[in-house]
Amino acid sequence: MSQGYRLNGGVIGFKHLWASDKTGVWDIKSPFVNNNIPQVPPGEYLYTTLGSHTFTVPTDVTSICVLVIGGGGGGMYWGGTSNASYRMNGGGGGGLTYKNNIIVAPGDTYAVTVGAGGSRGAYSAGSTGGLTSSFSGTAANLQATGGNPGRYNTSVAGGVGSGGDSNRTGGSSIGAGASGYGPSGGGGAAGYTGNGGNGGNRYPGQGSTAGSGGGGGGGGWNTSYYYSFGGGGVGVYGQGFNGGAGGANTNNNGGSPHSGTPSGGTNGGSNRSLSTSSTYNFYQGGGQFGGGGGGSSSTYSGYAGNGQRGVVRVIYGNGRAFPNTNTSLADSAGNQTIV
């Protein structure tokens, strides 16, 4: 009789090689559940405070999944007070990357950086780009660069993700060659499996586009005054729907509010990110997280918008993985640390 193996008194082997067909003889191809796999309590760390931090692997954790989003670029405005129509464009959206099943050991440390959103600024080079968010250490070097700053009559690109299982690009602010049509909106933050939407303007053929793969949509524009909206942000709790394209006087463009979670990406301009009020008190900031700020042709129409900050999220526990396998806040079972 051919050789087999024994487990708890039963025989493991190819069934047809054995003379006996009694209970306790199993085909080696049959399913087997290893109940000795340790069950790690789920949890997460959410890094939203700008700057540098250190992540220390908790007790019993041997694998983590990490999401990184860069800051959105700031929009540009012209300092004149007349109702001008100059193309002072918005900033690009932040990049995104994630990596699953990073093998770690309890007590290991990793460097974490949360990139700021870029600042609005005056013509010709006052606005700034979003900063890079990152997560680095043993077996991990994830980076999501920030969106470029808004510039006059020039299309600007979004940030780029690198080092992960999925590396995505933030939306651009599109607009060059037709200065009399006003500024383009901010770019949407990159999605989990697709890119952010492009911010557009009223010139034919240069409208905003929707995000893809859960990305934020590009910012729209106002038809009464020459200013544009910020790009949509992206949520951290897993891939959801795509942020819609902004349009004339509309900006419903936040991406990825994963089903059943309390926090998704916000629409560009949904929260005022300016310290200076304008004549019309317009809301042009980028959406959370990673949306690019909108632009303004002059201070008559507003002071443009700041880009939105980046973010880093670390999750652990059995059976969890980005883009949306047990990635909701509820899947962390109340064990969330916000830094």
C-alpha cells in the first residue's frame, strides 16, 4: 500500500491508493482549516496631523496595510480689484498609494509624514504645491507627492503615488491658451484604483472630468464671476464611488465615501480654508483629503483656495486589505488611534 500521513489518528493521502474506504481516510486535496492561525484583534492608526511621526507596530501584529495620500496644490489669484477674467488656475490634486500585507514584527518602527496642502497665492508665483505624504521602513517605501501649485494660463499636474500595490495620480487643473475664460478648478485627489478628475473651466473642450477608481472629481467654475471651485477629496475608509465632475456653478465632486462609514472624501469648496474674506466670500478650498484649491481671476471674485492636507492610515487584523476588504472604520472594532 502506498505511503500516507497521519493526523489525529486519521490517514491523509490520495483516497484511491488505499485499500480501506472507512471513515478517517481523507483525500489530501480536501479543504483543511488551520485553527492554529492566531487571530489578531483589528485596529488602526490614522495620521492627520501635519509633519513627521513614528508608527510602532503593536503587540501580536505581524502584517499591516497602509494608505498614503499627498496634499493638494494651492490655487492662484490676481491681486487686482476689477472684475477681470484672467486664467489664474487652481492647484493639482494629491497622489495616492496603498500597500497590503507588509510583513512586520511587534516593536518595529516606521517613519510617517503627513503632507500639508499648498497655500493659495497671488500672481505670478505666490501659490505653493502640496507636500508629500510618506510611510517608510522595513519592506515599505510608500510616497504620495502633492499636487502642483496653480499658475497663470498654464495647466498644472497632480501628485503621483509610488511604492505600493496601487499607485495613482491626482487630477490636473487644465487651462491654457484662452485667458479670457477665467480660471480652471482644482484637480481631484487620486483614487484607490484610478486617477483624480481634472479641474476645468468655461472654455469649450476644457470642462472638468470625474474621478476614477474612487478618486475626487475636478473642480468646476462660477458663471457670474471669474473664480473656480476646489477639486474633490478622497476618503480613507476604502474605495467608494467616483467623485463627479464639477461644472458651471456645481461642485458635487467628493470621492470614495466607503459604504457604511462616517467619513468620505468631501466636495471641493465644502469648507472654507481661507483666513481672508473676499467681496463675495467664496468657498474655493480643496476637498478632504488631497483636493487641489480653486483659482480666482482677481480679488473682486475671491482669493483662490488652499489645497487640502494629505493623510496616512495604517490598518491591521485578519482578512483586511485595501481597496475595500474590511477597510471601514467599523472593521477596526473601535480600536482607532488618531494622531
